[in-house]
Amino acid sequence: MSDMENSGPASVIYRDRKIGSGTGLGSIICGVLGIFFWGIVFVPLGALMGIIAIFKGQVALGIIGLVLAAIGFLTSPLIWALFGMGAVITLWH
């Protein structure tokens, strides 16, 4: 007997590719940390991870992370100074 006689129909095994929520949760965590702690580090990380999470299919978590990163941007004076927003604010007051 040859190997061809014993083999059944060819079967293809598909592995389910689970979409983890690590990037989205990381975005949320970085967004929250950007609000209360080192905004200069965590706000860009949270925004970047939020964008990546949206492209990976974690839309809700990515949007929450982006919103928190935006709040962190608005509450971080160091980031405002880097972008020159301090001058804009002084003109308004």
C-alpha cells in the first residue's frame, strides 16, 4: 500500500485569530497616566496605541484611549509649552 491509498480527504485547519484587547487597554492606561502623571511621555503613547487599536479592530477601546490622550494633552502644561500653546493662551487672557 502506498501513502496515497491511506490518506483521507485533505483537511485544512484554520486557527482562530483572537483579537486581543492589549493595545486598546494599553491606550486607556497611557491616557489616564497622561492626565495625572508624565503627560509628555504617556499622552503620545496613548494616542499612538489608540490609533493602532482602531486599526486592529478594537474601535471602542481605541477611541476611549484617544479621548483620554486628548484630555491628557489639554491638562499637561509641559506639552502645551512644547507646542507653543502657552503663547496663545497668554494672548487670550
